[in-house]
Amino acid sequence: MSWSTPPTPMAMFTSNDQAVPDIALIVEGLQINAHKSYLSLISPVFKAMFEHPTRAAETGQVYITDFTSKTVKQAIDYLYGQALTDATHMEVFDIYRFVDKYDVDAARKILVKCFEGPITSDNFIINAVFAWIYSNETIMMNCANYIAPQVVVVISTSNFLYLDVRLILELLQQTIAIFAAKIRLAFPALFNSNT
């Protein structure tokens, strides 16, 4: 590491004997240690949890039941400055759900970029679900643009058919709008009201 690269929060905490973890995130019976002050600084949800008379504030334990221990560990490591070098697209989706739930806005703004990239057959389903859950029109349009040239192939895949019917309708509606725009460009005379 170069002298010009600042240390990550994880490096600063782990090298400081005074910064002892004082909160345990309990997930699937496993304990993931963290620092109340750091989590409070980056998350208004954790801040409220630790500043008010809650079980977490009283016991120093936060019980998390809606994420796997792997997701929570990856999310905490990420929030402490560790890169997600080996994370799958689905794991990044789960980490995003964690940072969204705990309102870690800085991480949310960075992680969304994972879903804004090019759509492929490997990430289409996850990106479509992400766009739908988080009402992200840009990503939804990227998914529709991906479907447009290969609509029959995409909609006949088993993964596509497992999507929520409302999401399928949204994607198909966007795809039809893309087709309509292409037809208008290709055949402007058909849409010219002066003829």
C-alpha cells in the first residue's frame, strides 16, 4: 500500500487497542462484532437503535433474522472498507438490501452501480428484480432494452417465468414501448398526421 492511500476504517479500528467492538450482530446463531460508534455514524437506523432504550442498547446485541450470516458478514466487512472482490451479483443484491434496510446511504449510492452496468443473461433476472423492488426506472429500462431484441428467448426461460407477474408485465410494457419507438423511427410516414 502506498503512503498516499489512507487506511480503511477496518484498519484503523483493528490497529487501535482502544477501539474494542462493543456490539454483536447475532445472525443464525453466529456473532459478528462491530463498533456502535461507527455503525451509528454511518447508519441513522443503527444510531436510533443504540441511542434509545432498545434491547440492542441494553444488551449490546442486535438480532438479525432477515439476512443470512454470510450477507451480514459481507455487508459489515464492506462497510468497514473491504472490497467485494469475490461477491456474486446475487450477494451484492443481498448486501444492497442490508445497507438499504439500515439506511447506509453512502454504500447504497456505490452499490447501485453494480446494477447499472450492462445487462447480460447472467444478471438480467437479478437486475430486473432490483429495478422493480427499488423503483429504479433506469435499470428497468436497461432490462427492457436487453429483452427487446430477444424477447421470445428471454421470456421463455424458466427463471423469467418465476418472476412476479407484475414485474413481468412492467418489463413487457417497457419492451413494447421500445418496439413502438423503433417502429416510429423506421416508418415515420405511418405516424405523420398530415397524410
